[in-house]
Amino acid sequence: MDGMKKTANQSTRRTQGMNWIRPVKRLAIYLRDGLACVWCNATIEDGIILTLDHLTAYSKGGSNDATNLVTCCSRCNSSRGTRGITAFAHVVAAYLNHGVKPATILARIALVRRRVLDIQGAKELMERRGGFVKAVRKGL
């Protein structure tokens, strides 16, 4: 854009980009949520890949605020698509097929959203472990 004028669309467009969240905040959210997917409750000990899920999609005006972000396994994140949280809780309860109720999943999400992030604790863990990747490895 050197020397080029931005159009109204370019200046107001919301984009996630590659580095949309600092690693320490990502780790603090993972720790807040117990290093487990809020949907299916799988953990890093189960070998899942952790991701973050926007409860209100970013494309639909959802923010990158911690109260809108939850820990999610890659399977649930890619399966959710554009479904709302209530609809997806029903889907997850059905595919888990071990008696978990959609209300239990939604209660877990409400609980983790109320917890305060421990940014300092995440920062210290990253320093002790030698970075973000080592901090979220199996056996934390």
C-alpha cells in the first residue's frame, strides 16, 4: 500500500491474519480451560491438537476477547462450522454417545468463560518450559 490510498473497504475490513493472538494469551486460555476441549472434553493426554474456538464467530462480529474464546480440539473446531453453541452442544453430545448432555457442555463453557486468565502464570510456564510449544506438550 506504499503511497496508495486505502479504500473505505480496506480500512474497515476485519481480518484475523496469521498472528491474531499472542502465544501467552493462547496458553492462558488453554490453562484456564484445563488443557481440554470444552466441547468433547478430550485433553492433550488423549493426543488432541489444541485450537481456539470463537463462541461468536469472528466473521459474525465476535471478538478476540478471552470471554469469546475457548479451548477446542481440532476435530470439534473443524466440525462446528457455522453452528451456534447450543446446536453444536447437541451434536457433540450425540457423537460422544456416553451420556453427556448438551446442558453439561454448555455449563462447562459458561464456567470457563467466567474464570480469570492467569497471563502471568502462562508467561512463567513458557519461560520455565522454554516456549509455547514445550508448555503445551503432553505431560504438562
